[in-house]
Amino acid sequence: MAEKHQLLLERIAVVTFFLLIAIACFKIILPFLGPILWSVIIVVATWPLYLRLKNKLGSRSKLATLIMTIALSLVLVLPLVILTVSLSEQISNTRDVIKDLSQVTLPENPPAWISKIPIISTRLEKLWHEASTDMHGLVEQIRPQIRQVTAWLLAQGAHLGLVLLQFVLVLVISAVLYGSGEAMAGQCRKLAVRLGGDGGLSSLEAATQTIKKVSLGVICTAAIQAILSGFGFWLASVPGWVLLTFFCFFLAMLQVGTGLIWIPVSVWLFYQDANGWAIFTIAWGIFINIGDNFIKPLLISHGGKLPIALIFLGVIGGLLTWGFIGIFLGPTLLAIGYNLLHLWLEQEPGTSP
């Protein structure tokens, strides 16, 4: 009897020891959890492209890894550097923008197309009348809000340096994962089988397909919309077009659409007497929104549709949890959880998930 108690105590001690080691390891990794997860998502989503490149290079994995890392740096780090520089420039020009805005004069009657905008047309017409009679007073009313936005942008600009370091860390981790991806994939399959048998392997495959689906159907389509919108703003010589491009990307990720950006931009162009560019901006924005209805279903056709509410909550929750990098992590992780839950609910009772 004493031997059984001693054996039980030894097992408890061993389990406690490994549990403490696991907790300590988790605490060490916790500050890097966001970059690690994002690196895994990037590598899984781009793995077919990496294999194709590796085969074309004669199975030279190091060269393929180097090319993929350089490509990722151009896609991830370079836009962030440009955004940081543009943000600092736009903040420094805020006072001049407010001063110029207070001197703008509007005709008494708004354009006819404003009345056709659903839901907010009445509010826009009222705002137009206020601006046409007392633009200076209207600017003074919104000055506190503008200051709050400026302060928020300053805070975000201070965080962009840290975000840039996170993205560099993502590149390093991604390079390591490319080089050891096949071995790590094998270990993940063994772990999935050990934990859940064939059901665990199915769950791993579902998670992999979900990552690819969200990366292509949500993130890539948002990036395409933002790039096209930014190209149009650049052609029209719109000030702060880089910052506007980022806002387009954020709104596209939220599934709201880029209209909240290009409609005010087109109105601003009308008041600058750039009527041709204003019409171009409207036509270009409509073209982008129409194209999204074809591009997104094409990219996610292999994985079904994701609930818009899930994507919205993922973007906002990810941003609040992990900052800028959470814009990408949030919807991806929520989508994985959603699909795994759906897969588990479809299992027969008593079978492995």
C-alpha cells in the first residue's frame, strides 16, 4: 500500500514538474506569440508558392527561402515604412489643412447626387447647409475631434516603430519555418494523430484550409482593393494618399467597403475644381467595389463563405489584442475556431473530433 502511495506521489511530482515547465515556456513565448502565429499563417498560406519556387530552382531550399523572405519584406515591411513616413508628414500638415478648410466656400445648394445616398443623405444635406453659411464655425465645432484624432495618430505613429520590429521578427521566423517546414509539418501531423486520431488529422487539415481561405478571400482581396484605391488617389494627386490607402485596407478588412474613403475624396476634388479627377475617383471606386464581388468569391470558392460578423469581430478584436498585427491575426484565428467547431458539431457523438 505504501508503495502505491509513493508511486502516486512520484507521478504527481512528475506531472507537476512538466506542468511548471510548460507554464514557464509559455510565459517566455507569450511576448512573441503574435509574431509566431502570424509567421505560421504566412508560411501555411504561401507554402504552395514556396514549393513551386523551390522546384523551379532545382530543390535549392535556401535560395527559395531567401527569395520568399525578400518578397515578404517587400509586401509587409516596405508598406509599413512608407506608412510611418506618410503618417508623420500628414500630422505635421494638420494645422495647414484645418486653416485651409476654414476658408473653403461652398454653394448654398448641395449637389443632387447627395440626396440619393441612402440613410445619411438628410444628415449630409444639413451638414452642407451649415458649411455653406458658416464654414469657420463648423471647423471650430469639429476642431476638438480633429485634435483627438491627431493625438491618436501620434500615439499610433509611436507604436509603428514597435510594429516594424514585430514585422522584422515575423520575417525571421517565417524564414526559419520555410527552411524546416516539412519536418515541422510532419511533427504537427504526428501530434494531431496522437491527440485525436484520424479526427485530429482532419482538424489539422481544416485549420490549414481555413488559413489559406482567409488569407486569399479576406486579406488578399482587402489588399487588392486598397492598392487599387491608393493607385487612383496617387493618380489624382490626393494629399495623404498613402494614409488613405491604409484606411481603405482597414475598411475592406472590416467588410465595410472603401466607399467611406473615396466618396469624401471625390467631393474634395470637386471643390478643388478637379472635376475630371473627381469623376474618375467615383468611377474607379465603383469599379473596385464591383470587382470585389467577383474576386472574393473566386478566391474563397474552395472553402465556402465566412460569416461577415466573424471577420468584423476578428479584425476589431485582433487590433485591440495584438495591435496592428492583430488586423491579420484576429479574423484568421476566429475563422479557424469557427470551422473547427463546425467540424466537431458534424461529428457523430462518441467519435473523435
